[in-house]
Amino acid sequence: MTNCDLDNLDRLILNVIQNAFPVAAHPYAVLATRLNEEHNLNLTEYEMLQRVTALRQNGFIRRLGAVFNPRTLGYYSTLCAAKVPPDKLEKITEFVNAAPQVTHNYLRSDELNLWFTFTTRHPKELKTFLTRLKETKDLAEIHTLATEKLFKIKVDFYFPPH
């Protein structure tokens, strides 16, 4: 499924869930009601859930959950950049992705080709993780890039109807 395969209802759903996902006992019913009222639809809670499930299965939604500002909750977050040889990339990526403290992980085409964000309440946890990463995965070069100025923590992707 590509972006072109999305119908208008899928596009509406993607727009509303990333901007206004309700904290409610039946969030999909709330979302269906909102879309019904705003777009003159007749969507049920079950249909909404089915659509979101399909969007997840087809890779349009990677994660569905709250995003918190770590600093306001007393957490420390840092961006890490590593130079990973191609033959070690799969194993190192699996190791990084398995850490619950990793919130984002990106592959880049530059010399520093693996970038990830590590969030923890205790900076010592980051040091322990990086030591294990270097020693057990034989990774020579990794940099930590602490936040000096926070510009934004939210990015939305708008899916216009066609």
C-alpha cells in the first residue's frame, strides 16, 4: 500500500489520530463521532478500529501512543549518532531497537549512519547502554549530542484528500 492507495477516509483518520487522539474509555467511538460530525459520515467505532488496524498493518502507523516532554517529567534525553559498518548494521539496529529507552531510531546515508534518541531518568543508564553497545557489538564510534536548545517535540504529517 502506498500513499496513493489511501482513500479519503484513511487520510481523515490519519490526520485526526495524530492531532487529537482522545484519552477516553472508547477512543475509537469518540474519533468516529468527531469525523461523523465534521465530515457528515456514518462511521462506527468498530469501523474506525478496523481502519486504524489496517493502517498499522500496512505501515502507515508505526506507533500509536502518547508522546511526553521528557524534561517536564524529570527525564534526560539525548541524541546519539554512530558509525556502523554495513556488516554490523542489522545486529546493532536490533540491539538499539530492543532498548525501551530508545524512542526514535533512524538510518542515515552519511558516515554517521545510525541516529537514535535515548530517554531515561538516570543519565548513568545511557552510559551503561553505550558501554554495552560498544563492547558487545564491537562499535568503535558513537557520539552523544545533548540538547542545547529544544525547538519542537511534535511533527504532524497532513494527508490532503484527493
